[in-house]
Amino acid sequence: MEGLILKFTNVVKGYQYRWFVLNPESGTLEYFEKEEHKKLKPRGSIHLAAAVVSPSEEDSQTFIISAASGELFKLRAADAKERQLWVDRIRSTAEYHTANMAQGQTALVQKSQSLATDQLSILSVSPTQKGSIVTQHSTHKDSFKKSKGSHENLHYIKKVSRDETLTEVKDYLLEAEDYARHLEDKILALPVSGHYINSLDSDILMLKATAAATLQCIQDCINILYTAELPVRSTVQTLDEQVVNKSAILRLSGGVMDDSEPLPDPEEEVLDEVVEKDTELEGMEEHKSVILHLLSQLKLGMDLTKVVLPTFILEKRSLLEMFADYMCHPDLFLKIPEITEPDKRMLAVLEWYLSSFHVGKQGSVAKKPYNPIIGETFHCSWRLRGSDEKQQTIIYTGEQVSHHPPISAFYFGSPDGKVKMNASIYTKSKFMGMSIGVSMIGKVKLSFEELKEDYIFGMPSAYARSILSVPWMELGDKVTIVCEKTGYQASIVFHTKPFYGGKLHHITAEAKNIKTGEVICKAQGEWNNVMELTYPNGSTKTLDVNLLDVHRKYVRPVEKQKEYESRKLWLHVTKALSLGDINTATEHKKILEEIQREGEKHRRDLNIKYSAKYFKNVDGIWLFKALPDDFASDIKKLSAT
């Protein structure tokens, strides 16, 4: 069978017509750009052995093919009749090749237990209603027993091949799905109000949602079993391992994880390895056509939050880890509360802030960190000796607390709670022609408990320039650091490079007393190189960030991390990128994106919100759970002004 079908490519291209050819002998479904290209190499193909073909609920033309390899084809036929024809033919081919795949495999012993088939008795209905519903349901169930045989008679041990067993299980799943539809029809038939049970009763709605979620879970389990022994590439990780891991990650993205998750043990952390910086963007010429096509689909000012950018532009770390890397000079950070004069404390905060960006930028080319998936976390710490030779520690916890909009929350603090810094940052990307801008929306609050001083500030926007050649990054924005108690304020301008002339990475800054207007310091230079601070008495100070000690963080080894921690979550994408295998990296990235979509759908179906593990939402501001709610008051007030 062959013909023209719409195929969903991605969010940028949407649906595009492709010529599909179903080959029953080879068990493959191939597609070409046009019918006349059939003699050429196909644009893509999937093998249908153990594939699942399912009509979509969004309309009467769309259907989805889930291959055993994990690849998905989302297709749209001309009408419902054509869809059914394609679905029937593809399913027939899939079943034939699935049965053939079972030949030569070792037989297994499958114990089938009788299943509970009548769940409607749990409903608290009136005796009249209950009798009516159960009678109709029993009649409906008996009709299935006549045509398919009852699974209640399968309590004996039966030797069958692996795939025969799974095919049998799928038959029972189809039967269960029919029961679920019957249940849904009965719920819809109930009155919307009344003294007894009604269709809007919270328990009834929960029953309906739980039934749908359970069936979806069973279908996922069957897919996992189907793929368990299929040969796959071993460059990074087999598909069945990833799908098994996927179930653990889904618990976090589905919002059903215990929200009292304890912090990892810092004693398990070890000194992090030295990160090799990227010196060039590999294969830029090879991928230029991809960039050009992407640019042709974008409009100036377009929000890129929902646009999937190509994998080859990624740097090998998550955004949550990038925020942690800003704490590259913890010694400067911990010295701030030791200073006695308030004006000099403000200058110490200013120096620490200006020196924090150069390590966060890895290499000379602009690459994009991984977009964290909701529920992803990153933990680390820094350990150093203070002036009294006692060990001082700063801990860091970051968590992706929202997907749309994408919000990352993070917390830095000393174990005794005397120094603490909290932030929730909404990253908003937009297309600007030959560059991409990323705005960091949100405020950071730094608090010194013993001084009872709070410093509130923002983060500069980042820009990727010259995206068609060798992209480079610069910062650009005006940021203000405010301490309301002492009355001091520092204003920093990150200047973007003008089209002609001008300096790259240039900054100017001014610190003053906002009550008297007295300027206590001016600064200028490059934030990634040398800056000069000038004081009212004419003296100057040079701040060369390249001469400062960069303290490496302590991180738990990947094998001790949980499935949703950044480095373990993105491990296979990182390995593939390190090997230069862009295709494999893209495949693993798609799996994580699919996990996030499924988690979103799960929460939407059950009408629940994601429950963060380490942060709480206080009036729209995400706070570390150990902090009091009033920690957000100053942030909210400053954000409003």
C-alpha cells in the first residue's frame, strides 16, 4: 500500500506531505518527499515489528505509529475512512512481523492471575441505580467472554512464547479499554446534579481519570516488554534501559513524587573534574542548512520557548548547573559579612557580582545549556578555609519548578543559615534576526542574617550573535543592586558591542548612597577580563578576574545521583555530544522531551499541579523550603517597582 499522507515533522515545520510506502514483506513503512522519488533512498523508515498503531483522539484523521525503536510517526490521512484503511494495513503487517520475531526465542513460563473485572461496585449509588448499572455491565462482559474467552479461566500455568503471551495480554488490554469506555458512558449518563451520585462528583471524576491513567500505564508496560530483547545500538544506552529509567523520571514530572524529598548527603560529594572548554562549534558548515531552514520559519521578536533548537548547538551541562557555576569565587562571597563598614560591604558585593560571570561562560563560542525538564535538580557545594583556618561551606540546590513558563529556582547558603541567597529565574528567549536574546526575568535576594541586611539584584540578558558563522556570546542589560537597610545602591551597565567600533564585553558601574547621592565608587572594563575601580579620593583598584582563584565545586558521582539529577538525566546526551554523535544525542534528547510532555499530560488529565521537591511558591516567587515565607516580601516589592 502506498499514498500521500501528512507527516508531523516538528513545531517549526508542522505537518508536511510525504509519499508513504508500506512494504509487507520487509515489514517497513518508508516515506519519500515525492512519489517520483521512490527509486531514491527514502527520507525515513521504521520497522513495524512490535510497533503500536493507535488512532489519535484529537481528530478523525490523525494516527500515531510507535516503533519498538522508540521512534514515533504522527500522521494525518485525508479522512476517517483513509485513516482506518492505513491503520488496518499497518497493524496487519506489524502483527505478522511481530509473530515472526517470536520464532527461535526461548519459551517462558507465564503465570496469569485472574483480574478483577467488575469495578463499578465501588461506586456509592442508590440500590436502583447500582442494579441497573451492574446488570448492563455483566451482560456486556459476558458478550466479550463469548467472542474472546474469559481471562478469569487462565489461572493455570501455560507455556507459550514471549510474544504470544504479550499479544494475549494486549487482547485483554483491548477488553479492559472497552470496559473503561463502557464505564465512561455510564458516568456521562448520570445526572449532573441530584441528591444521590452525579457525574460531577469528585470521586467519580477521580475514578474516571484513574481508569484512563491505569490503562495508559499498562500500555507503556507492554511497550517496554516488547522492546526488551530487540537489538539496538549500544553507543550510549539501550532503548529498553532508557524506557525503564523513564518510568522513574515520570514520577517526578507527573507531580506524584513525595514533596518532602530530603537533600542529598554532602558527604558523598567529591571534587569535580576540570571541565574542558569548547573551542569551536563542530560541524557548523555541515549544519548550516539546518540553521538556515530554522531561520526561515522564525519572525523577529518571536518567542523561542517552544521552538526545538538543533542539538549540535548545545553545551554539555544543564542550565541549573550553569547557575551554580556563577559561584566560582566563594572566598569573595564569604568575606562580605566580615566587613564592618556598610559602604565597603556594598563594594564587596559589587566586586563579587562583577567577577561571577566569566566562569559561567564556557569557551569562546556561544552554546546553549540544556533546557532543564520540570522536576530536574542539581546539587553541589564549595569547601574552603576561612581566615581562622576553619572549613567554610556553601551548598547549592537548583530545581526546574515550571515548564511553561520555564522557571529555574536555586538557593546558595551556608549550613548554619547565616548567609543565604535565593532566586527564581524565568528564561525567555526571542529571535532577533542574526542573533538570539535570552532575558533572565526575576530577582536574586542575598541575605546576611547577623547583619540583618538584604541585597536584591537581577541578572543580565545574554545574546548569541553571528549565528550563521561562528556564534559568540555577550551580555547586555542594566542591573541594580539595592540594600534598603544601608541605603547603598550599585548600578551596572553591560554594554553590547555597537555595529561599528566599540569594545566587547564592556561594563560601567557606579555605587552610591541613595539617601545622600554620594558616589562611593565607579568602575569600567571588561567583565571577563580586567576592570578598574575608581574611588572619590582618586585611588584606584584593578580587578583582573583571570588572576582570581577559581574554586571547583564538589558534586556527587553520577552513579550516586538520582534519575532526575541533571548530570544523570542528561548523561547519555552528554556522552553522545562528547563522541561527536549528534544523531544519538538528538534521539536521547527527544526521549527526555517526551517524558516532559507525558508528565504534563498526566498532570493535566488528573487536574493536579507539579509539586516541587525543594522549593515552594509564595505569591508567584519560588523560595527554598527552609526559608520563611516573608523572605519573598522584599523581592515582590522591588519587582513591583
